Amino acid sequence: MKQRKSPPQFAVCIDNSEYPASLELHKIYRMLPDAEARREGDLRIIDESGEDYLYPAARFVATELPKAVEKALLKTS
């Protein structure tokens, strides 16, 4: 059975106060699906290092982007 890929998800950083080297304020970040992290109040974010880490969900606002913007962001990551 073919597994369905989840669509890309993005979030805007609204608070980087404890992570200034890892997160840029007001920048759009790619989120990776992680149901367990969400239950714990976290999001799995691909940060400035290019790796994915857990961050408190309160530091981000999930957002839907126009397809052209999504495509451009996915090309650069």
C-alpha cells in the first residue's frame, strides 16, 4: 500500500528570545509532522542549522502560504 505524503507545513517565528542563534524572529520555518511533539506542546522545526529540532509551539504561528511561496521555500531548503 502506498503511503500518502503529508503536505508541507510552515510556521512564522514570533518569539526567538531563548534561541537567537537557531531562530530568526518573523522568519517562515518548515514544520515536520510529529504528533507526539504536538501533544507535548512542541513543534518539530527545521531551524537555521538546517536540522530539525523541537521548539515550544507558543513561539510560532502556523500559516498557510500561497502555492508559489511554498514552492519557492521548498526549493531553497
